[in-house]
Amino acid sequence: MILLWGVPGDDPLDSVHAALQRVGADVRLLDQRGSAEMRVELTVGVDGTLCGSITDSVGEIDLSCVGAAYVRPLDTIQACGANSATEPALARAMAVDNALIAWADLSSAYVVNRPQAMAANNAKPYQLAQVAGCGFTIPDTLVTTDDMAVRRFRERHGRVIYKSVSGVRSIVSQLTDDALSDVANCPTQFQEYVPGVDVRVHVVGDTLLSVRIVCEADDYRYASRSGCEVTMEPFDLPANVAERCRAMAATMELHLAGIDLRHAPNGAWYCLEVNPSPGFTYFEAVTGQPISTAVAELLVRQDMSARDAH
Amino acid sequence: MIAVLASRLDPESCATVNAWSSADAALLSAEDLVSPGWAFSVGDPLGGTAVVDGRRISTANITAVLTRRPSVLPEELGRIHPADRAYVAAETNAFLVAWLSALPRTVVNRPTTTSLCGPAWDRLQWQCAAARIGLPWSDADETSDTHEVVVCGNRCVCAHDARESAMATALSRAAGTELLGVRFHRGKIARVTVAPSLTDGDVRASLLDHLLGRS
């Protein structure tokens, strides 16, 4: 069985669900909005594997029958729409969500992606060090609470951008003097501005789907706010860069990843970030690349090999 | 300097810093983390600066870090505007994960991406880790009579016998920790913590030896 866990209405989850249904896969959707009413029973086998079941309003799922899973849980408060952090239903939902996260981390099923592997993206300088270890060039990066250190960094690099250190979504912006006043109160991440062409690579198992993005904005995701246009077109990566992307995703234990590359005028391939839970439907809609189908096919293949092994 | 990353409201950590004053231990508090003076370059962790106990120092002067907290909480950031505290705490924790992971010094415990002081595992996850290396688990509840064995690097303190010592050490290695408290009940593991009590003099001495590279 293929288990999907998340909130219906989430585009990537919905599109993978639809792709699985189109091929008649044995798929079961676990709606996170109902976590407070679910029952999870997990036990540890003698060899350290997790066994057990989840029961929701649809029925019971024997977790030993799950061969592959695609997990995109939201924050529990957001998912169950709690009005107060003290609601008893929220406490029940958190307990269930935590149990499911533990299962996703420890299960013998093929999980896209394990929460533990995804968490590296919540500390971006940490992930950048991982990226550098995988052979990609990374922008010179400074995290600081010292405005003088920022000024020296800007003198060295000329153009500098700043963005969040954590997984909190932020708009990548170019540094101005106004922005320096708050640096002393919060560790802030600054990077040398790397000119070049953005390339987004979706790694799905061994499959790569790449797209070239042309945009004048500092952050193409928010291009419309700065009055810029975005154009995208499918792109063939050089073989050595493609192989590096595959190897990096494997090293990070990510079966699905959205890798943000920038091809600099000097020919260097910079990696800016690796998104472990990419919102790929945005790229799919613009380019027509069959990313959700690739994810569905990966899940079906892995579920079948789990059945064969069973 | 040994930097002890802990809350000013944690009496055990403050007492440990005092007990280690001759080893140049100092408290690295939440207040320090949102003070001017930090600089960390990815790829050159020792080339930067840190703020410890209100003093700006070269990161290269830090010889070891003991982390006694899984995260920095928004409520601790009293200097920060209440509306910004959750964001600043998230940024601070993310920074610490990167900094503590990169620091080429003894860091006990190294952070994981979800906790500053080692694996943030619940009972089930520790039980899995123990089972995977063949260690017995006790179903004893919180009220049962247990005793804590503490692994400090290569040493094991407070074990009743060699078997307990071997089990605690094996679990610590499997979890990738250098400091681990393992509670035993009748020869089986009952509970595990990455933040064991430091009130015992032998534990404190063993941990200091480990941080100073003497073990």
C-alpha cells in the first residue's frame, strides 16, 4: 500500500494522489486535519522495527502493509485549525502527528521524505555546508549579529543579499543600509550576490527534471511584487552537474528534492539551497514537466519491490 | 574557554559553570545569542567571533562546548519585542545548529537538525535504537526504582556492573552521543536522556576531563 499523509488541498499532495489514482495504485490518504480523532498504536519489534496501526474515520491501516509513503504534514496547529494552543483536541492531534513523524523516520517503508532528512533545510547554513561537501560551489555566507562585520562583507563582495537562517520562508533581498539596524538583535544570514541564470532541478529518485528560470527579481518566487516577469523552460543539465545533483540528494537521504542552482557567467555551478519538500506543482504548471507523475511512479515501484521482498 | 550553552534559570548548569571556573568555563546564555558580536562564516567556523557571558571573544578561543538545552525558547528573549520573539528564536536555533555542527572542537552533544543537545528522541525511538543493537528494554513506569548510568565520552559513571556499563556505552555510540544518561531497572534500560543530571561529582569530573580532552 502507498500511504499519503498531509492536508487535501495541498497542491503537490493532491497531484500525486491524482496521479496514483490514474494508474490504479493501492493508495490510502491520511488526512492530517483529522489527527485528533485518529488512533495510532506503535510497538517496537525485537529487531528494532516499528509495527502497528493507524485508525482514522475511514478505517484501520496496518502499517506493515505500507511499502511506500509520501508525507507532507503541515504544522499541527495549522493543519487542525486550532484556535487555542490549550485545546485538548490540539494535544491529541500533536501526539498523533508526533507518532506518525516517528513512524516516518523509523519505518522500513520507502518514505518520501523522512522528516529527519528534511529537517536540514531548517538550518540553512548547516545545509550549505552539506552542499559544499557534495562538490557544489556555494556563495560566501556570513551569519552575524555584528553590523561592522556585514559592512566588511559588503565591501568585499559589492552586492550582498540576506535571507532567513531557519526554515521560516523569507523573501531574498539585496542589502541596504536600512536593513542593518536590526542585525544586532538577531543572527542574520548574508550571502555574496551571485549573478547568473537560475536552474531549478527536481530530483525524483534517479530521475531529474530541470527548468531554466529567467527573471530580473532577486527572488523569482516573488517576482510579481517587484514588477518582474518570470519565464521558464525545460533545460538539459550537463551530465556531470546532473550526476552531482543525484549524488547530493542521495547523500542527504532525499528521494525527492528541489535543488536551486545558479549558473554563473564564469561557468561555475552554484547551489543555493535544497528544498526537501518542494512545491513542484508551480513548475509543473508552467513547464508541463510531469513531476507528480514521476513521484507517483517512484512510489508505485518502491511499493511493488516492498511487496516482492515481503 | 569551555562554553556551557544553557539557560541562566538552569541552576544545575550555573552550578557546573561555577564548579569549572578554574577550567575557564562560562555560561553562553540566550541573551548572549541576541547580542551584537557574533560572526560565523560557513567554511571558516574558527575565523569568527562569539559572545559568551556578555563578552565578545574569538571563536578560536573556545576549546569545548557543553550544550544543556534542546532549543532556545521565545520566552527567554526578553530584550526582543514580543511580536518578534518566535521568529528570532527560530533564527537563533537554526544558527546554533549550523555553528555547533561546524565547530572543530569538542561539542557535547553535537546538535541534530531538531535539537541542540543531541537526538531529540522520545521513548519509542530510544527503544528502537536499543532493540537494533540487541539491548533489553524494561516496561518500568516513571515511579519504578531506577538508577542512572552516565556515559561521558569513553567513560561510564555510576554503573552497578560491567554489563550496565557496556550497554550504556553501546547505546551512546549507536546514538552518536558523547554524553548520555541511561536509567536501568533490574538490568534493563528503562529511560534515556541526552541531558543527564550533573550533580554527581564523578559525573561532573568525568565530563570535564572529556571536554578538556583528558579522557
